[in-house]
Amino acid sequence: MIMQQPTADSTDMSWALNRLCEEPGVLNALLFTSDGLVMAHSHGLDRDDADRTAATLAGLNSLQRDLGGFCRTQGEQCTPGPLRFMVSDLKTVTLLLFVATERTGVGVSVRGESAGHEVSVAIQATLKMINGLRPVLGARERGDTT
């Protein structure tokens, strides 16, 4: 019997997102594909909101690729590279968008301003979570034949 490596498509990762929501100020967390589909979401987020948010975050990730020309000086040939994470400072909540792999991302909403301590803690906790999930998320990419 051949054992298949767990992949993001076959592994429920809600537990990791729920654990992230235990961090101070973290409201919701969402794992999504680059084409805007929900892979997993924290328990506090209903499915309809998760679907809309996944599509929106995937769109934001796509839009940043068009900013390459804005992020270099005249005559410079290099591009700024792929997005690692983005911070959106709203009035009472900070939205964090992370690229986990080429085809997956994580969205996190955190209570408070982007300069606050809770946002710093959430960024570090999310990066740690992504690093822990990377083998499973990477397996999804290796097994993807499209």
C-alpha cells in the first residue's frame, strides 16, 4: 500500500486557523487559494463571509502584481518580487494578507490599529503557522498537474 503525502486539499487545517484566533485581538483567519476559493476558515467566520473574503483577498494579491512598475526606479530592470504580506489599516481593525505559497494565501483580521502590539503578535503568529503548514501546502503544489 502506497502512503500518500497529506496535501492541503485532503487535510482540514481549520484547527490551525482556530488556534491563531486564540492570539490576543485576532478576530478571524482564512486559508484560500490564489483563485479565490476557501480551503479552511476559523470557526468565527461563516461560510458566506469566508467565500466573499477569499475572492477579495485573492483579487488583492493579484492586483499587487500590477504594481511592479511603481515599485522600481526609472531604468531599473528588476521587479519587487512576489507579495509576502500586506497590511490594511482600517478604522478599528487591521487586515493582514499573507502569501503562504504560490497558490495559497492567509487572511487575518485583528482588532486595532496596524501599529498596535496585537497586530505585531498576529503577524509573528501567522508567519509561524504558515511555516508549520508549508509541507502540506507545498504538497498541494507538487501534486497539482494543471
